[in-house]
Amino acid sequence: MMAFTLIGTLIYLFGGVQSSGIFYALCVAMGFGIGYWAMFVTVGAEQFGTNLRATAATTVPNMVRGLLIPMTLGYQYLKPSLHVINAGAIVGLVAFAIGFYCILTIPETHGKDLDYLEE
């Protein structure tokens, strides 16, 4: 789903969309790809025992929202030298790279007993 969103983002930035119909279709396609957010919250919550799962499910998305501040600062720093589109692309690629790294390195919870308590 993240790869689908990455492709949609690259088309959005560099595809030269010329009509409103294509623009709206691209927005709908990217909306389907962004469904990984629900999986992201679920996987984040599964990394913790039952006593912390609800806390993790609410904290993890807020941490992501909090990262908007450094992303905006990075964009503002890059914008004068790289211009608007390229600065946004660089910030987006860094965010996607971190996301893909996390997906590849997070421990798998399939078959793991999730009914445990942190001590």
C-alpha cells in the first residue's frame, strides 16, 4: 500500500496532470493507497502487551502527526534552493524511505501470543 501511495505521489508531483478529471482520479487512487494507516496503527498496537495496547494505538499516530514539524522545517529549508515541487519530493522520499525501513525491520507478530503484560 505504501508503494502504491509512493507511485501516486510521484505522478502527482511530476506527472503533469492536465485535467481536473485525471487529478480527481489520482486523488481517489492515492486515497485507496493511504489505507495502510489503519494497518500501521494495528501493527503498532500489536507490538505491546494488552496493558499498553490502547495507549500505543493512540500514541503512535500522534507521534507521526508530531513529525509534521520537522518535515515542514526541512521543506522550508530546501524550498529556496530546490523550489516547491523538488523540496516536497525530497521530504516525501525521506519519509517514505523511513517508512519502508520500518516495515522491513519490525518484528512479525503472527503466531505470537499477544496476551502478555509489560514488566
